[in-house]
Amino acid sequence: MNKYYALLSMMLLAGGTLFAQSKKKAKDTIAPKNDTTQIKKQELGEVVVSASRISENILRSPVSIEKITAVDFRRSAAPSFFDALENVKGVQLITPSLGFRIINTRGFANTTNVRFTQLVDGIDNQAPHIGAPIGDAMGPGDLDIESVEIIPGTASALYGLNAINGLANFITKDPFTSQGISIQQKTGINHIGDSETSAKLFSETSFRLARAISKRFAFKINGTYTTGYDWIADNRTDLNAAANAKLGIAGGPDNPGYDPVNGYGNESSDRKTVTLGGKQYSIARTGYAEKDVTSYNLHNVKVDVGLAYKINDNTRLTYSYRFADLDNIYQRANRFRLSGYVLQQHALELKNNIYQVRAYWTSENTGKSYNLRSAGENIDRNYKDDNTWYADFTKGFNTATSAGATVPQALQQARQLADAGRYQPGTAAFKATLDKLADINNWDIGSALRVKDDMWHAEGQVDISNAISSTFKKQTGLELMAGFDHRTYIIHPDGNYFINYVKGQEYSNLDYSKTGGFVQVAKSLFDDELKLSATLRADKNDYFSLKLNPRFTAVFSPMPEQNFRVSFQSGYRFPSIFEAFSNVNSGGVKRVGGLRVVSSGVFENSYVRTSIDAFQAAVKNDFNAGMSTSAAIEKEKGLLKKNTYTYLQPEHIKSFEAGYKSLFFNGDLSVDADFYYNRYNNFIGQIELNVPGTTKPDSIPYYLNDKTKQARYRVWTNSQSVVYNIGGSLGLSYRLWQKYIVTGNVSYAKLQRTANEDALEDGFNTPQWITNYSFGGNHVVGNFGFNATYKWQSGFYWQSFLVSGNVASYGTIDAQVNYDFVKTGLNVKIGASNLTNQYYYSFLGGPAIGGFYYTTLTLNIK
């Protein structure tokens, strides 16, 4: 990574030169240093923009919104501003990697959160092919973050896109008003007491340089380079524990069908029912642990450049460029090693107090990344194909039993014989095979992830009231606004992950577009005590009819410090390009998008995989009880369920929300409460369907009992259940003796369904209760500050294609102390995340998270 150190150094040197030159040309416009000896009182006029796309008082926001400022982040005990979002009311963070975390609100969390929109200064920073951001991979760093605004609930009426669960807008510092050079060095240690590895060092070096060259032009440059050792995923719980239970073999390593959570190459596609000694056993290939097929070394680089030009006092033209290069672990239905994964974004914006127009382009290149599951199963198949391995296993079992071995002994000896010549982790042969597979872009025989795509976006909005007259709002009490947006995804088919569905054009670029717009009217009544608003959004996708999203809100403010709000809104989510167009061969399972043009014929002729599993298990048990296979098939064929799911439609939510936000005791105590009720239709998820190799009704059960006589598919479709989601949250913040801040919040979320038979693999994945308590302050004793935060969340059921099961409840303590060397501009912060080092899982299939202990040095040079 030396090239990145050189790049960052050159950028810093160039920026420093401009910085020095500008001192001679322009008067220093840096604001006086704030007095941080006391905590500034919360102002009634604090402004947010995300809730209504216009500047407004946060107390009078028509929907729930959380605003976290740079002061809050500085006070937090979390290692970074992004980590600190975990303690915000109503927010759930999960941790697929030390290199990134995933934000969610109000349920249906997953490691690729396509239902939550993440913006940087209003610009979507998603990775196009997955339709969701990879944490903060391409977002701002600690030195450039000004504030974060989070809407914990649907924002589709104003933002469309994926904002069905919520939205976060990361607002960065203005180079005109936040000038100077900042350098930060974060040094940490993790994996203390980890049975998997020794303690590891973490380093993150960041800089920010910003300067106004003149009254009209300013620039900023940010860079961050991170190295460390990722959290390890090595959960060995047997997912196939019941496979041989009726033969007296419990789950675990002695189970011949053993399938550990983080073992790859022993999943359902790598198992077979084998007749041994007159009994049928579920036998899996041996597979490899995740730690065998990946590197946990983490290397992340991100750089951004911003140029701002004031055309006049009210109009600004801004250009920004963002770059990210990732080497870490990423998870969706499978776990991936990202290597040389590059995201880039160019954005241009023209903005004043009447209108704003914005356009941006994001490109994605997955580099040399690869699928860990495919790597594990294909290393096994590389030294010996499945048919030969199972024949050897059978031979070994028969030889062992003939020599007088017990069944458990015979099963062990059979595996030893079948595994003879198997590549062993750490050997040259193993590494050479892993490297070879990581460059084969077909998951049936390799493991490479080779995706290249682009996203083009243009949007604009106009404040019609200001356009009419600068006094129009005051005279009429009316606020009128309208906006539009257009987005096109351009997929560059790779032949494995995506293909063009048009015959003869399989490798031609594939476009997927959406256009939308909104109008909004707001009216203030009764001397501004009541404010009503109505919004109507329309969106049209290439493959779906026009969809309308209305929003109605009311805010009642009998006094400035007391505000009651209610809202109703509707939201649609169009399928992401992966949900719509995926075309992946993966270990004998074809993963296909849910559009008719991609999956034609699958839905009409298939049977639900869960029913096939139950059918095959019943046939096996009947055989082991002395029944013939054909008789067992005839007996159990009623378990088979014909598929009733169909082609993909947009997801739809109707949401009602009520809330209360207030201040007491001269603003020392703030109270924020909300309640919501959501109704989902056509919830998008995945289902496994198998298509038998015959259409003869009498033969279908026999084909579905034979793994070789059916085609397996994993298809995106819609839930047949209407899903109801209810919840609420309460947050309190109290300023004590003008020095300390005491905060606490609690969030509740509950899933209800009209039916429980839905076979979709996409769960609620959210704790019923999440609580956070914090106490601290800046400059509480001289220049010393501190903070301690306790977080607890209840256990919950996690459901995904990789693994389903219960996530245990856990509680963590974060703490920090800091000291400001005011004269030199240096701040020293010493802290710990998960101070007690109690390892926990934030979700199943992911890594165990332990303590992270760090020191942060931040130097600000004005």
C-alpha cells in the first residue's frame, strides 16, 4: 500500500502549497475558536434539512429525525463517528467487518441493507451492483464530518430510491467556514484474549486540508488509510444437526453431515444421501473453515476532493470526487473477501436559495474479490470430484465395518480414506489452488467476483415559494416545492454474476432506469401553531408501471418548546439490480433475478425447496425403518408443495407515525418520543425452488428424491403475507451543571404477520429492545473530558440464506477520556469499545466482536 502513502503525501503537499499561498491573497476567514469550557445550550432554532428537503427547526420536523453533530461525535466514546451512530435512538448497527458497519432502523436488517438510503451531502453513496452502501467505505472521515441527520422511517415520498426503512444524510464541513489543516492518527489493538489469534494492531491515518483561496473559491482534500486485522468468523454450530439424529448420531463434528456456520464446502449442495450398511445417511464433504480460505488483513483507502465556487452571494457551484479501495470481508447471502475493490464517484451541484441541481456518476469494480463459500467447496472438488469422493467414502465404510469397526468408527475411517490427498490449509498446493479458483469467474468451478457497473443520477428541486417572491411564505403561510430525479444503472455483464438476457447479446451492457418527481405543499395556520403538509411522489421504472407515494403530515406547536407530530406516508421500493437481474452459478444452485425476462419458466414448473427437504428426510427415515424407497416416496409425496410464488413486483409500505419533541427547564432537558405502525405488501425476499427433470405427474416425486434429476434455483420474489411492523422509541437528554450530558434512549420493534407459512428467507432480524445510556462532557475539569456509554439489546431471531438462528442478547460498555492542548490545537483521546472484552455476535454468520482499545491524536492547524 506504499502507493497510497505516496498519493496522500502528494495531495497533502499540493494542498499545503495552495494553503500557504492563499494566506498572502485572502484574509483569514476562520471563525474564532469556540469556548468549550461549557456545553453550549441547545438552541430552539437548530436546523435540519433531510426531513422535508428544506431548512427547518428540528423541533418542528414533521417526521422523526435524529441529528448528531461534530460536538456529539467528539464527546462519544466510539472509535469513529460512524460507530457512534449505534447509540442513536432507533438505530441498529451490525458488524460484518471491522472495516465497515451497516445502519438500519425499524426492522428487516441485513448485511446488504437495500431498504436504507445513505447520502453524503445529499448524494447517494451506494455500491451500484448491490443497491446499498458498504458501510462508510466511500463516506466522509472523522475530520470532515459536520453532522449526521437520520430519518428512522420511510422517506420514500421525498427521496424515493431505497428509503423505505430510513435515511441517513452525512453532512460534511464547508471549506469556506471550516478551514485549516487537520491530521489524525488513530492507533488501536483488538483480538485481546481471542482464542483464534494473538492481539493485533490497528492504524488509521487521516488528514483534512481546507482553504478559501478567495471570497469566491475554496477547496478541501481528505484522505484516510486504514490497516488492521479483521474480526474472525468461526462459529462452528452445526446447521445440519438433525440430519442423522434418528440414527443416533447427534449434531457436531462427529455428524457425517456436519455443516458449521462458518465452514464452506459442506452446505446442502455439498451433501448427499448415501446408503451404508442398509441405512441411509446424510453425508457432507469435509469443507474448510472460513479462516482457511481468506485473509483477515484489512487495508482500506479513501480520498475525496471538494471544490466550491460562489457565483454570487446566493449561488454556489460545487464539484466533489470520492475514491475508495477496499481489502476486507463483506457479507450478503455468502461471505466475500474484497480485494482491490474500487468505488469512485464524481458529483456536480449548482445550488441557491431557490433551486438546486445535482448530477453524479458512481463506478464500481470488484477487482480481485472472491466468494469464500465457492472457494471452500471448489478446493475440495479440485482434488477429487463428488462422485469419486462419495464412492471412496462408501468403500471406506464397508471396509471398516467388515473389519469389525463400529458405525461411528467406520464413518471416521471412511472420511479419512475419501479425504486422502486433500489439500491442507497452509500448504503451497492449497494456496496455489485457492489463488487459481479466485480468478475463475464461475462459482460452479471457481470463486471470483468480477463485477463492473456504473450508476448515473441527476436530480433537481425548486422552492416555488421563493421563486414567486421572497415574501410569499410570510404573506401566505404557504410553502411550495417540487423536485425530480432520474437514475440509470449500467451493468457490464461478466458472464457469471450478470448476463444480458437478450439472446446473442449476453455480454452487451444492460441498462436499468427509474424516473420520478414530487410536489410538496405546506401551510401554517393559527399563528403558526399548526403546520400541515402534503407531498405526492410519482416514480416510473423500466419494468413496472407508475407508482404514487403520498405523504401527509401535521405538526402542532402550542408553544415553541412543545411539538406534537403525526404523519402518514406510502413508499415503494423497486428491486435492486441484483434482485432484478442476477444470474449466478453457485455450487449447483442458480441464483436468478425475479424479473420475467430473467427467470421465465422457473416459477411455473417448480417446487418449494423446504418441502423437498422435508420430503427427502421423511423418505430416508422410512427407508431406515425398513420400507422400500419407492413405497416411502408414495407415502410421503404429499409433503411436496408446488410453487405458488411469481415474478417480482415492487415492495410497498404504508406507514403511520406519531411523535412528540420538547424542551424543559430552559432547554436543559430534551424529550423525543415516537410510535410507528407499518404495513408491508409484496415484501421482497429470496426463495429456493427446484424444477424436476420431468413433467409427468407420477414421476415428479421420484425425480425430486434424486438430487441429480432436478435443477435448483434461488429466485427473488415477493412475500405472500401482509407484514405488520410496530414499534416506538423514547429519548431523553439532560444537561447537568452546564458541564455534563446525561442521555438515555430505548427502542422497541415488533414483527407481526398475517401468515407464518411464508417460505421467503428474509427475516425481521431486529432486537425487540435496544437501550443506550451515556454520561460525559467536554472540558469538565480544566481541559479534560470523558464519556461512558452502556448499550444493551435483547436477543432476536436472525434469518438469512447463509444461516438462521437465535442471536443472544448482549451489553457493551464504551468509554473514553480526552485532553485538549488548546494552545497547540492537539486533542488526545484514549478509549475503548466493548471495554470488558466480552465477545458477541451482532448477527449470525458474521464475526465475533471483542474489545477494541484505541488512542486518537488529532492536530488542528489553523
